[in-house]
Amino acid sequence: MSDFDDDLDHLASELNLVAPQRTAEAPGTHRSIESWLRRLRELQGSDLLLVTGAPPLVRTQGRLVPTSELVLGNDDITAAIAPLVPSRLHDAYQHGAAIDLAFTVRGLGRFRMNYHRERGRAAAAIRALPLRIPKLADLHFTHEIGLLSTLPRGLVLIGGPTGSGKTTTLAALVAEINARDARHIVTVEDPIEYDHAHQRSVVEQIEIGVDAPDFPTALRSALRQAPDVIVVGEMRDPETMRIALAAAETGHLVFATVHATDVSAAVARIADGFQVERQNAVRQELAMALSAVLTQTLIATASGAVVPAAELLVMSYGARQHIRKNALQHLHQEITITRKAGSFSFEESLAKLVERGAIDRNEARLRAPHPDEFDSIKA
């Protein structure tokens, strides 16, 4: 029996044991999508792409591989995908919106989907989520980030562009706390991508559109549920940011993701999300509430694997002062100053990848935000 079959057997057992699933059962799923998703798992691919005029394509090791000789038509895609779309999202799609959702097919695992239109025709991009919630060690960060799961309180920002693995990192950190500590964890997500079974912790997962109408409503409710840890799937609006900051200031450990490419941009993203007259006050609050900022991106190696390059700032007195004064350009310097506390720069992360043989030095230098600093790191 292959490792893949072992994983599926283990998964099928887990799916029958864990708490209520947002599940698309295989018997009710269009047989084409089920076969395409099975092929996605067999090829250990990352994504399934469904586009009119092309066959179903699996992205694996940086290549697009057809799953069959079938050339898809608009009706083929609609027939395969429509049964997976919950009724609450049908109207939005019919009125032209692209929609995001996650679903589970029993025996194949959990998937995240973006269902959209191109040239007026149905199209979908489906991401295969890991069969198990990964451990931090499985993510192959170049430096230790487990310290983020041990923080007693404060706001932890996890930044990166779309598709950079932020949600997976967040899930691994939650799993770390869940396995180690007796805490009450409340997550607010849109959609839920990883199902956390209760271990030492109790984990409540709130899905926007299913369990609450929006992030601010869900967060206000969460604060009345005596949580120790709050997880915000994405900081999208000022009200969500305001509540998350208040929660961090009042003693909760709050994790949140933001779209940002580096530590300075992640901090700026929060303050800039407010009206100009509020931004200075928000910086004061952020300086007090923030405990750490991690930003990451994914890099394809020569072997076709994908690994994260990252930077981490563990907050210090100096970093808080820079935030208060809106001198965010100096936060990079604070990474070097706080290295003993666990901080590391993107350049140091890239240098580690070169040392491991994952990427060559020229590519790493091209990706380095501060090439001169990268050159100063000994090979």
C-alpha cells in the first residue's frame, strides 16, 4: 500500500471522528470533479484548474499536467462545480462575483476553491489542502518560528502575498497550541480551510456566512466567549482591525493575516486601513498591542518543491518607538538588533536556502529586498 493510500485511510478515519464538517459528500458530488480531485491527490499536485477550452489541469512540481483528454466546455465546468456551491453563495456568483469556499470530499480531503468567470464562462481554481494539518517542522522554515505559539498575549501579524502559505502557517501554529496547551481557541475564517479537532485545547471555528455574517460581528461575539487565543483569518476592514487590537491590548493572544510583503508593509497596512485622522492614535495602539510580525513568500526550488522564505520581527522597545513615530523604515534595522530574541531577516532566510542547496545564490540575491545586506552574509 502506498503512502498516499495510507494517508487516505487515516484521513477517512479522522473525518468520521472529528466535529461537524462543511462537507461535499462524494456520492452527491459530480463524478467528474471527484475523479479530477482524486487525480490531483495521486499526482500530489497543488492545484486543479478548470478552464473552458482546455482539459482539467493539475499543477504539480511547477508543471501543468492534463488529467484526461477531455476538453472542457462551459457546461462541463458548471455541472461539476455547481453542486459544491452553498446556496448562500449562488446569488453572488450569478450576479458576477467570484466566490471563495472550502469543501471536503470524503476519502479525498479538504479543498479550497475560487469559482469565477473568464470571458463570460465558468472557471475554477481548486487548491488541495494537506491531508493533515502540518506541523511547523513540515513547513521547512529556515529559522525557528515556534516561539510565536508560546507568546502569552498580544497581536501577531502573519503577512505575505496571495498564495504565500499564510493560512497554512497559521493552522500549524494553532495546532501547536492545541496539542500543547489547555486553552480556549476561537478562529474566525472565510472560509474554514483546516478543521481542528479538540486536543488539549478546545477549538471553536466560526465561518463567515455560515456562523456569523461578517468578521466584526464574529469577533465581538468571540470576545464574550472567554477565549484565550483568537485567530482572525484576514484583517479586511478597519472595524475588524479595531476589535483585534482591542482584544490584544486586553490580554488575549491574537493571530491575524494581512496582505503585505515585509514587516514594515504589514504594520503600515494596519494603520493605513483607518481614516487619516485616526491613524496616529492607531499607531499608538498598535505599538502597544503588537508582539511579533512574520512575513513570508514561497519559492520554487530546482527540484520542483516549494519552500518558504521569511522574516520575523519580535517586538522590542525600539520597534515600538518607530511605530509610534511612523518611522517604519527603521523596523528592518530592529530585526538585526533583536536577533537574540528570535528575529531574522529575509536576507538571512534566503542565505539559509542557498546553504541548503534549495536555490542558487544569484536567484537569492535577485529576491533579496536588501542585496547589499545579502552580499554581506557569508556563504
